[in-house]
Amino acid sequence: MENYHSEREHVGDFVDRWNEAVSRTRGLTIALGALLLLAGIASVLSPLSLYAVIQAAVSAALIVGGIGGVAAWSRTPEVFRSPVTLVMGILNALLGFMLLTLPSYLTAGTLTFLLAVLFVAAGAERLATAYRMHRFGVEGWAVSLVTGIVNALAGVTFLLLPLFSSLMLGYLMAGYLIVGGASLLVEGAAMHRLEA
């Protein structure tokens, strides 16, 4: 882990690290976004008899996404790290594990609350990323701004309507996956090499 030094050119360091891994990061982001989007669509379209299969697929997507979030946090230069990214990775993995292992009557309220926290945290992280990108002149900051606003509004809605959210848990999970997957697809498509 590198500490901040005022005589060091951190923007150039970030650009160099980004350019080294942009194609791999772009591919992984798009693949994960597509996986989450497909899992969300399958959750909306599937009948109740397929709930166990969808539950396992959604759980796997959340666990993989959570592990990916923790890995992304650890690989980001310290000056650009957001602790929210680490928290979101851990919460996504926890949410996936809970969805996979606990009976639905125990998880409905907890999952609704966790989804709300995840949406708000994801929105805050995207807004902070948009601010840092804009501040350092990185293109594509508007995409992060829009996805941050959408995620934060969805989280606040879930917190304000907990009973309705619990009753609509399947659709909320689908919505979370669709919004998260679409956000990743848009951000992955916007990724490109940066000029120092």
C-alpha cells in the first residue's frame, strides 16, 4: 500500500496503472454486468417453481460480485480508494450467502434492509467516484454520477417502504441485479485508455 506523498504525481501513477489493466478490467466489468443483468431478468421472468434455481444463480452472482468488489478495492491506488467499495463487496457476498443458505421467511426483512443499504452505499460510492474522476479530468464521470443517483434513490425508496419491499423481495432482487448489471455494462463500455 502506497501512502500519499505531495511530491509524487499520483494522477500519472493512476493513469499508468489504469492503462496497464484497462482491457482486462473492461472485459471483466462487462462480463460481470451481463451476468448480473441476465440473473435479474431471469428472476423477473421465472415462475415460482424455479425459485430455487434462480435463488442459487442470484446468490452466486452476488458472491462473485462481492469478491470482485473486494479485489477491485485492493488493487486500486490508495489515493483513489473508497472504503464504500470494500463494504459493498463484503455486503454483496454476505447477501448472496444469506440468500443461498437461509429460509426465505427469515431472510425477507433482512434482505430488504441489506438491499437498501447496498443501493445507498453503491450510490454514494458512484457519486464519490464521479467527483474524483471529474476533479482529475477523467472522462466518463457523468456515467458514474447518473448511476450513483439512480442507486441512491432506489436505496432510499427501499428504506422508506420496508413492508412493501419485503412483499416484493423477488422483484427487488431482480431490480437490484438489473440496475447493478446495467450500471456495470455502461461503465465497462465507457472504459478506455487515458492520456496522461
